[in-house]
Amino acid sequence: MVPERADVVIIGAGHNGLVSAVLLARAGLDVVVLEAADVLGGAARTERPFPRVPGLGHSTGSYLLGLMPPELLKTLDVDIPVLRRDPHYFLPTRGDAYLLFGTDREATRAQMTRFFSPADVAADDAMQAELGALRDDLGPAWLAEPLPVEETAARYIRPALQQTFVDLVRGSVADYLARFDFRSDLLVSMYAVTDGLSGLNAGPDDPGTGHNFLVHNMCRLPGADGTWMIAKGGMGTVSRTFADAARAAGAQLFTGTAVSAVTLQGGAAAGVVLADGREVRANVVLAACDPYRLMELMPDGALPAELTARLAAVRRPGTTLKVNLALSGLPRFSCLPPDAPSPFGATIHLLPDSGSPMAALRAMWTDVVEGRLPDEPTIEWYLHTTVDPSLQDAAGHHSSALFVQSVPATMDEAAVPSYVERLLAICDSYAPGTSALVADVFALTPAGIESHFGITGGHIHHVDNTVSFTDRMPYAVGVDGVYAGSAGCFPAGSVIGAAGHNAAQRILRDLSRSPR
């Protein structure tokens, strides 16, 4: 039974809410976590979503773990088993050219020289070195209260890169990549899509896409070397690890328990009302749901007008399509020679490769803005069961997904079957026969993401990652006892956990308690 009273009520049991629960419960507070869904984890969950292949495990929301600060895992004293992807990027073409990025940097350089140019090798080396320096400098900032961009640069970034950092955060991914003089437009478009546009409601020239690019290059997990990793057992392993730690600390976690309102008394937090009318009294309410959901739960006019106006101004719906697939076998890419390393486990980049790929990206975004489904969208293709066979069923099916970066937010569910056929035809053009391997499909449009994961507008970042630092949702929202700690807060949207940590630390400071 849900208790009638707690010290802290946390709304939402995504990974951030669970991180907060661990830290607050360890500090001796009575913590209750309320999750509307029937499962924990938010978008970091492992499910079995395929009716025709019911035993196949699959990460339906987030696919990889990359951005979680190693210091956070040390603070929580937890271990999440991760698997290194090698290679981690695969860029096929419809001809015989390809790139397989892995731990063997010299092999990558040789491929770049063979299929592209020595100038691309030099450009990539220079960019990776700069990103590595920015990653090292910015890392400590993620587990602290955010500062404005210029103050962040002055406090954390080495002097030689401070202006570069400010320009990157405020500018576009296209402008940042142009600095390095890549000769291959295909390489530029690969980096623009996978790091700059991932999850955004934006095109490559839009301000703030540089910030998303920086965020996606903040992988600092041990052994990652700047790359994203596979969580063994799927992304539900992340949530399960945190949930176990929260329960061990004394937190109470409830699923299938939706909150309908946050209550105030004397202008301060008094608790929450559940959808069935029950109440849980608490002097601290932490919203680990998205910020727009918190705005709906608060009494009218309770939040500061400046905050609600600012968040309303940056509110955007999601424009990503997730096509989760059950495959009966492994596809074969026509560009790969028989002795090439296995490309599975890598992020497979399917990009328009005729004419100018960057021009194709801009045309694709024009289609989306005007409400049209792009004929050839950019696709990130995942197939993780070769690296993590624990997800396979007894028949050996493979878990796969097409992460389509840009579709109209208003995409009609009725258009899904024919568009999936179009996407699989694109896959067939690189790996003939792929569509014949599909045993089942579980597709999530932006509206489907909203209903399945409870994220307002189906935006996987909660607040678009073009919005950065102090412009995102603050941890202390301006109402005594009410806090926010989700992906819509600093540092950014993704499976990071820093927002949950930072919100918990802010609560403990305000309560004059020390973390344990």
C-alpha cells in the first residue's frame, strides 16, 4: 500500500528518479517513488514487445549507455555491466566503400585514406583531439549546479578552448564540422546526424545543434574511449540496478501509481494526489517526470511566470521514429568483403549518399518542417544481440532497431506500415534480403513514444537539447519544497543520471542534510 506520508515523494521512476531515490534514502529520508507505468525505468527499459517473437528481449526506448558520469556510479556504489562495441561505427555505402570505426585507430585511418582522403584523416584526428579535451574539461561540471555558458567556459574549460566551447554550444553542428575541412560530405553528414541531430527537433544549421553534438561526445565511462556502450541485458539493467540500490537504502517504489496533482499549502509543497484520489503528504516533491508534465500537475499560477514562459518558448514535440525489429537472421552488407570484421554491435549509419549528403539532410529537414515524411531519411541501425546474446530467444532471433532521426511530429499511425516498408527497402539497398528477415515490428512514432513512455510530446530529451545549461529546467523551480530532476534539466536529455544526482544534492542542501 502506498503510505499516506513521506519525507520525499518522487514522481516518476525513470533512471533519474531512481538515482535521486538512492541518494535521498541513504541520507535517512523516507522516500516514496510513484511511477504511472507498470514497469520501472522510464525509457531505459528492457521489454519483450514482439507478439510474434515473445521471448526476444529488446531495449525499446534508449539503446545505449554512454553519457553517465563514472563519478556518479562511484558515488552510488553500483556496477552496471557494459559491453564495448568494436567496431562502434559502421558507415556502409551502396558501392564497395565503407568505414568500420573501432579500437584499431590505424585501421580506421587506412580505410579513410583508401575510401576518402588523407585530408579526412587529418580532419578527423584534429576533431577527435579537440572533443577529447572538451570532454575532459567539462566532465566535472555535469555533477554540479549549472552556470551560464560563458561562466561555464571560464570555470571549467582550458583558456585556449573557451571561445570554441561557447561557439559550439550556441552554434550549429554544421558550422562546427566545417571548421575541420573534411573533404568527404558523407563523413560530415554522419557526424552531423549521429551526434548533432540525434533526438532533436532541428536541422543541421540550427543554433544549439552544436550543444547536442558536444553532449553526445561526452562518453567518459571506463574503457569507452569516447564511445557509447551496450548495457548487458538491455537498458533495463540500468534501471534495475538503480532500483535495487534504492530499495536497499529504504526507498519504497510503486508502479501503476499515477499522480494527478501536486498539492501546496501556504505556497509550499504539501504532497501529491494520486489518480485514484488518494493523497500522499510530503514536504518535498521531486518531479522526475518531464518538465511539461510537472507544469500540468502544479496549481495554476504556482510556478514563477518567467519560468513557465521560458519553457513554453522552447517547447517542441519529438520528431524521431523508433522502429524496433525482431530478425530471424543477420543481414549481409554488399559493400563488405568476406574477411571484414563483423559490423553488428556498431551503430550502422544509413545516409543519403548520392549528390551532396549534407544538402540531402537540409532537404530532409525541410520535408519534416512542412509535414512530409522524407523519402530517404537518415537511419541509425542497431543490432546488439551479436554482442549481447543474453537478449536472444530460444530460436536465436536477433533484436534490432531503426532509429529514424527526422519525421513530422504529427506522423499518422496509419502511415507506419507503408513507411516501415520504405525504411526496410533502404536497408535492402545496403544489405539485400534484410526485409525478408523481419519476424515482427514494434514501431513508435512521436505520439507512440508519448503514450508508451509518458513523455510529453514524445520528445526523448524532454526539453530539446538545443537548449543548454541554465536555460533548461532548474532543479529548484521557485516553489518551496518542489524540485525537478529529469532529462529536461541540466546537463541534457539522454540516459545520464546527473540530473537525478544534482536534484538530490540540492534537496539535501536545502534541508541541511549531508549525503551518506
